[in-house]
Amino acid sequence: MSRASAAPGLRDLSREFLTFLRYNRNVSPHTLRAYETDVSQFLAHLAGARDCPVSELTLSDFHTDGVRGYLTELHDRGNTRASSARRLAAVRAFAKYLVREERLADDPTALVGAAAFSSAGPLGKIDTEALPGTSVAGSAVTLIVFPRSTAGSKAPQTAPFAVPAGSFMWDRRPPRPPGA
């Protein structure tokens, strides 16, 4: 029988993960602190989404939608791509640890694509057919549009948001069969 049914809370598992990193992976104190911060922020996001304290989070709260919500929160806070990618890498490492320790059956981060930010030009000129999954019926592509300020550029200030930027995220899961 899998240990997933009698698992401790996510906060306790995150402490086990950090201990594993410290003693088995021999990471530096700085790296350990970064992992601790990133995983703690992720757990705080999950707790906020569930409206409960972090101590009440269970393994069932660690799911793909929670990871995607965390990435959206990071974007909304104005985190750079590099910061978001680092935080996602920490969450992925935590998930892989839980799978390896047989606490989770599947990796909830495996289907989450890192956000690809684009500022290539007006949205009408972006070729969505070139994006993975867009030509498959039933797959999902999400574009989060946010204005990019032209402050400091030579663009006329009468059109302050003439060149939008976007964050593309796609679902790598195969499409669901009809009626599923």
C-alpha cells in the first residue's frame, strides 16, 4: 500500500524535503534558504487559495491548478521571468521529491509549462498556430495580456500601450475525449 494515504501535511513534508536537500544533495546554505523561501511562498499561496493555515494543507492540495495559480500570482506581483522560473524549479523539485518518496502518485508540476513571455508586437500578428497544442482539438492555450509601458521610449505618448506584451501558458495534457 502506498504511503500517500497516511501522509503528513505539506508543511511537514516541505521540512523533510529541505532536510533531504541539506544532507543528501549537500546544497549550500544560500541555496537551501532560496528553496525554503520559494516552497514556503508556494505553500502560502495554496493556503490562501483554500483559505486555511499552511499547517492544514494536505497532499491533495498540491495539484496542477494550484501550481498554475501560483505562477499567475507571481506574474501579478511583477516577478521577472527568471524569478518565476526559479520559484517554479523549486516547486518542481519538491514535487519530484514527493513522487520519489512515494507520497504523490503523479507529479502535479509535470503538465505545467513555464510561462513564455512575448513582446513581439501587436497581438494580431502573433501566430497562435505555431504554439504547441493549438492545432489539437480540445487543448488549451491561455494568453495573459498586460500592457507594456512606453515610458522612456520614442513612441508617442498618445498611445502609451501600443505594444502589448503577453504571457503564453499551455496545457501539455492530451485532449480529453468527448464526454469524459
